[in-house]
Amino acid sequence: QTLYYFVINGNWIALAKMDNIDIVSMILAGAVHDHEHPGFNNLYLINTRDTLAIRYNDVSVLENHHVASTFSLMKLEKYNIFNKLC
């Protein structure tokens, strides 16, 4: 919703001279941003020694997990939005 607001009402596409790749990248980033979010912040996960914090060595725990879990999902043929690009 925030992305939509700024792109449409803020006229970002024209101001930043965005092309289609830029726009798709923003939409994908917005979709991936909270994929499999557990509802806690990084500090909580680290302090409680959550398995995600251990897996990512207490470094950008949620950010690493969002990206890694999205790539795992996209390895499945039906979710790979890039398979037709090659």
C-alpha cells in the first residue's frame, strides 16, 4: 500500500525515470519484504535464541530469512516468476 501510494501519488515513476524492470523490482521487493515473518523483530529473535537467529548467526535475521525463504519458494516451478526470462 505504501509503495502504491508513493508511486502513484508521488509520481515516482516519472521523477525517477523508472522503466518496467524498476517497477517489477519494486513490486517484488514489496512482496518478499515480509515473507514468512514470525511477528517478532530481530532483537527479540536474537535475545530468545530463536532458530532463525541461530541459523543466520544473529545478522539481519529477518532480512536474511525473507530472502532465503523466497528463493526456496521460487525454486518450485509454479512459483518461479523468472523461468520465462531466459
